[in-house]
Amino acid sequence: MEKNNTVIISDDRNSSLAKKISLHLDVEYKNTELRAFADGESKIRLDNVAKKNCIIIHSTYPPTDRHLMQLFMIIYKCKEDGASNICVVSPYLAYTRQDKVFVDGEIITVNLVTKIFASLGTTKLITVDSHSPNVLNCSFATIDLTAIPSLSAYVKKNMTINNPIVVSPDEGGIERAKKFARLINANILSLVKTRDRFTGDVSISLSEELPLKKRTALIVDDMISTGTSVIKAIELLKKNNIGDVYVICTHALLLDDAKEKLLKAGIREILSTNSIPNEFAKVDLSSVISDYFLKQ
Ligand code: R5P
């Protein structure tokens, strides 16, 4: 990475993470001024970045479509200025959950998002613990980093957990949960989640009988959105006499009253990264992201 020619760009919303990355990498930071008008339109202003290697830090959590549009605007400005490279780092990248057409007539929306990225001149896309990294099948390079080692290191250093069992709320998340379990030296339990493709209703069952009585469950998932998946998992674990329950995720969207619902379900703690600003973001992603660039 050419330090003198590289610039980290973000709006205010992503500036805390972006500034830390610029410090780790020892490169310039540039703020994009972003304004949203009453009618929902946005306006950006960014200094000229001609011939620069631009690294844009921009998570696309809700309001998702507004934040995506703002990201498109930043990429467009970099391209118009004549940036040498445009690397988009979207620690939380929206639309990765739909990785196939489940019901006739649907589209895989993330394909549309990445096509827009490509048409705007994006040269690389980096995300973290993408729900479906396989879906990021683009004409430019894509990198899916992982926060699992950082989350597990936090747990090892800061929590005293007896007789733990790592739980994946669904089979899709099993590899992430297995990795987490290996790192803290615990067993793993994968639950089976089914979702009604028309109503969206979720049901969760046990894939195997394991002695759970009084054990400490660490539920590991890529994201908590409404909290429904995790709450269903907790109900099932409680029926099987589990002890304490901790919820660990990379992306804590925590929409509406998800936090209250999770606390009411009896969890001890939520742990997440700062891909989305939230009160449980105790694991900082700046080293995970910076380390990737330092190794280039
Ligand atoms: C989906 O399979 C994901 O891994 C998460 O389990 C899910 O998106 C979480 O959403 P919610 O919190 O609304 O259940």
C-alpha cells in the first residue's frame, strides 16, 4: 500500500472507525460532508481525490437504502475526480441475506448492488462476516474478513464462563460458530432454523440431543436484526434447562425493541463489534480491517 497516495474517506456516521483505521495505517483521513434533506434526498461534498487510492469506510445499516445511495454518491465523486483505485469497505453490507431466489419472481438484490458498485468504478469490496460471502460474485475483487477471532479473544479475556457450549441458531452459521468454539475450546451445538418463505415466520429445533443442563450458552450469529432467531433459540435452550445465555454477533442491528426483547428473554449479555454503532459494541474492527491492508 502506497501510504502517501492513500486516503481514508468516510462521513461523520462512520468516522470513528475510519479515523482509527487511518491512524493504524498512518494515512490521510478525509471527511465527506453529507446532508439529508427533508424530502429524503442526500447531498455530499468531498475534497478532490484525483490520482489517490481511495478507501471508503461505509456501513450500510438502516436506513439501508439511504446509506447505500450515499455510498454510491461517494464512489461516484471519487471516480469523477479521477481516483486511481476505489476500495469500498462496508463492514456491515446490506442485502447479503438473500443468497438465492426462494420464491419465483424474487431477485437477488445484492447482485444489483454490486453491479452498481462495478459500474461506478469500484475496484475492490471488503466486508466483514458477510451472511453469504458466496453471493459476492462480482467483476471486481471481494474480500470477506472475519471478526470471530476478535470476538472470541474478547470473551476469553473478559468473561468467566463455566462449561460453555457454543450455539449456532441455524445451519447457515455453523462454520462461524465452529471457528468461535475452536478458539475458546468449547463444544458446538447447531440448531435447525426454518423460515416460512411467505410469512417470514421462524421456527427452531434441536439437531441433536446434548446435555445442556446448567451449561453456559454462547449463541454466535452474524447479525441480530429483530432478535427473533435468537429469542426462538433461547426459548428452546431454556426448555432444555440451559444455564446462562450470552449473545455474540458481528453486526448488532438491534431493530425496534430487539434489545428489550432479548433482555426479557433472560440473556446475560450481548457482545458485538462496532460495524454498527451500538451500546454493546465492545469489539473494535479497526485492527481487523487495517491488518488486511498492512498485509498487502
Ligand atoms: C439469518 O439467517 C441470519 O444469520 C440471522 O440469524 C438473522 O438474519 C437474524 O435476524 P433476526 O434477528 O431478525 O431473527
